[in-house]
Amino acid sequence: MTADLPASLVRGLGLAFPALALVGLCLWRAPRQRETAAMIVASAWAVLTLVPLNLYALHTGWWTFHAEGAVWWGMPVDLMLAWVLLWGALPALLLRLLPVPLLSFVLVWADVVLMPLAEPVVVLDDRWMVGEIVGATVCLIPALLLAYWTREGQWVHARMWAQATLAGGLLMGGPLVALGRDMTAAEAFTAVQLLFVVGLPALAAAREFARVGGGTPLPYDPPSRLVTSGPYAFVRNPMQTSTALLYVLLALLLREPLLLLLAVATVVYAVGLAEWHEGAQLRERFGEDWTAYRSRVRPWLPRWRPWPGRTRGVLHVDANCALCLTLARWFTARAPIALDIRPAAEHPEVLYRLTYETPDGQRWSGIAALARGMEHLNLGWALLGWTIDLPGLRHLVQLCGDALGVGPRPARTPHPAEASPAARAARPA
């Protein structure tokens, strides 16, 4: 019994220390909305990275766990939760007091001190500092940066991509890992394809939140304006729809009925809490605009053609380019919704590529502009547009187009001031 007491004490204190510190900071000053968002994002990043880190540490022998009860894959659940709090939620609140560099140093130093004190539950190898460095680089510092950017409302696109990674890892990877299902190569290949195709509208919706609304999918870090473009012009809940459908398809592929329960849980959440709570917030913030949108766009069954009240766009096409004129006629023949097609030469600035603009001054050019224009046609073309607009693929398609002779060229002869080096530097990419 005495041999078990130190281990029990280590596990109890290990969880109590960060939990009580977190509660104390919340009692001292209730977290603001952005602080709550920072805590959620940092904790989610810690979960997604600390679990693989410890599994790899057990594999390499950097450290091992000697514990009984509440152990998952060789890791004590309580100590893992403590580590998530210590490197996730707690630092997000400590940013009130310390800057990121100093807080990073303090937390790494605390971890270096506490790890040896965790014996006999945690047994360290001579190389354990290697794991500590890897953990700080992969887990702690990114979590801190995400918390800081979220707290300060900075780097919205980085926050969006981080949240998309977290959602994919936790909502899709988490259940598959928990089920312990070993997939064949064929099943894994099919699952990846399903994730890409079915998850594409969800990813496009998250990107739309960031680049049009200036926010993220996290309810505590929402867009500052009502987003009715992109996937939201076709369906009201693109993220929940993609998630539920993906669970259903994975359940059929892997013959795992438990995944169907997750699909049901997704629908229940969207219909219940999200529709009630988030719907009330949207109604309060955007009033009649939200009411009109909600009455015309269904929550689950997508429209084939985009909602006519979506954000209007203008596609500027070079009238001196035969291929561009062909593209303009192609768009016109398909009766685009809420899209005007105008000669690029009439634009106040000299345009060098196909350009898409919105009334509030947002602009896309080249392949990105083509993708935005496709959203005004129908759901099929919109899906193709979201695909070619993915980072990496967009640049590849753009390079191929430039190589075939549709590279940047002025839509009209620039004035001398527009032809200056400063003006050329300001050309849209």
C-alpha cells in the first residue's frame, strides 16, 4: 500500500495543480469571449499533439509510464489531462500577465523541473530532454501562438487553418483511433478520398469565414459580418452537413455502427444547440439580413443554384484577350446569379489578370477569381472552384495557365504614373 501512495499522490497533485491554477485565474477575472476561444484552441492543439508525442516517446523510450488504472494506450489519462491544461488552457489565461517568449520559457522550465518529480509514475530515460525539446517545439509554442493570435484577433487565416486541422484530427481521426480499427490500404485510400470530397465544402466554408467575415468557425471567435457567400450561398450548415455525411460514409465503409451515432450527434447538435443558441445570436447581430437568408437557404439540403441574395460580385474580363472573351461568354451562357461581367479596361486601376471584386472592396485575381466566379453558377461548378482554389493546387493551375499563354498582361495601356515601379509592385498577384 505504501508503494502505491507516492504514485497516487503524484497523479493527484499533477492534475490538481494546473486545474486549481486555471480555476483561480477564472475566479480572479472571468475570461472574455476571445480568451475563452484562446483556451479552447490552445487545449485542442495540446490534445492533438501531446498524444502522438507521448506515444512516440513510449516507442523511443524517452520516458515510460508506470501506472495502474485510467490508462489509455499506456498513458495515464489524468496526467495527460494535466499536461493539456498546463500547455493549453492555462497559458491562454497567463497571457494576461506574461508575453509569449517569457511565458514559453517559464512553462518549459516548469516542465523540466516537474518531469523528474513525477517518478515513479513517469520514468525518464537519459534522452528525455530530446522529447522535451520536441514537445516544446511542436506542442507548446504553436499552442501559445494560436492562443495569442486568437486573444488579439490577429492572423485570422492562420487561426482558420489551425482550427481546420484540429477539427479534422479530433472529429475524424479521434474516433477512428478510439475505435482501434486497423484499416486496410484500400480502406485508408477510400477514406482519404471521402475526407477530401465530402470535407471540401466544410473547408471552403471555414475559409469563407476568414477571408470574407474576418473570423473563424469557433463560436467564440466568429466572423464580424454575416457570411452568405461560398458554401453558405447553397446550404446554411455546410460544416455540420459535411461532418454528418462523412461519418455516415465512413460507417458504411468500415462497417462501424458507432460512427452512425456520431452522425446523429452532429445533427442533434446542429438542430438543437447550434440552431437555438447561435441562431439567436445571429438574429440579434444581423437582424433582417439573417432572417431573409434563413428563410431562403435550407440548413441541410443544399440548393443547386446559389441564393440570389448572396454577396454580389463583379468579374472583370480583358476584352482584348480572345480566351478571356470566350470565358466571359461561357459564364454569361450559364446565367450566373448575382454576378456582373465587365470589361477590365473600364476598371479605375490597370488589371493584369482576370479579377473578381465585391462591393466592399475585396478582390481576387487569376485562378482565385475564376473560382469565385464559379460559385455564382451552380453547386457542381462551385465544388470545382473550391477545389482549384486550394493552396498549392491553385498555384499549380496558375503556373500551368501562365505557361499556356494566359499570364498577366495589362487590360489597357497604363498611364505613366501607373507604369512606375511602385505601381507595378502593387499589381494583384
